[in-house]
Amino acid sequence: MSLDYNTACNAYENEDYTRAFELFFNLAKEGDISSQMNIANMLLHGLGVKKDEKKAYECYLQAAENEDSEAQYLYAWYCLKEAKEDEGIKYLILASEAGYEEAVYDLAGIYAHAMYGCECDLNRAVELYEQSVLFGKEEALSALLHSRVKRDGKLRAMSYMIKNSTRFFKARKA
């Protein structure tokens, strides 16, 4: 980490948000992804600068394009909220593929319930819910079972869950 980044973080921690914003802004212009995220968060919440949701999400987009999975996730939900479904799904998929846990779980639900213009895809939903379970996301376990029941029927779904219960239990403990 650069001295300027540490200085910006110290200013932020000391609630000198105006100074922190200036420092993060300069670093963000140089392509520093963490600073791009900090600028976006500060714009979104009006810390050290006038609150500006539109500019905040432009900064999230910049960080998303620089492959920051959290930015991809946040920008995806902004797009979905703004009815830009194709772009939102695109960034949610990118965040999911990067292993951003919330994106994996949310995308599974979108496929399972045919939301935001996506077709119902229980195979993909099951795959993503299983990945979420293995990340340790407890609520994904019941969603996985429900999706397997819809796709495979109760008997096959229960058999699958029993066969994998040890693996799923270990994931919850991790």
C-alpha cells in the first residue's frame, strides 16, 4: 500500500472526510481500485463530499470494470434497481464468477425464480446454491433442497442431501 493510501485511510478513520476524499480521489484517478471503491462509498453516503448516488455508481462501475467483485456486485444491483436488467445480470455473473459469495447466492435465486428477464434454470440454480452452501451460507441449504425437489423430485433430492450432508456440515463449520 502506498503512503498516500495510508494517509487517506488515516484521514478517513479520523473523520477528516474532506481530506480523505481528496486523497482517495487522486489515487482513484491513477487507477487504484480500493480508492475507487472508497470514493464511491463516500459519494453514496455524503462523507466529505455532497451525496451523489449517480456519481457513486459511476465510480462503482469504474471499479467493476477493473474487476473488483464487490463493485461488480453493487453495480449489478444498482442496474437491476434501475431496470437495466441485462447490464445488472452481466455484472452479477461477473461477481459470481469471481467468487463473490453474495453474488453467487443472489444469482442462484434469480435463476431459480426466473427473475429480471432470466429464464428459469434449475440446473444453474442448483449449481450456484451448492457453491453458496460450500461457502458456508446457511440459508442456501434450504434453497438448494427446494430447487433440487423442483428439479429432481422429493426422493432424489432427499437422497442427494443425505449423501452430501457431511460435506455441507463441514462447510458450515468452516
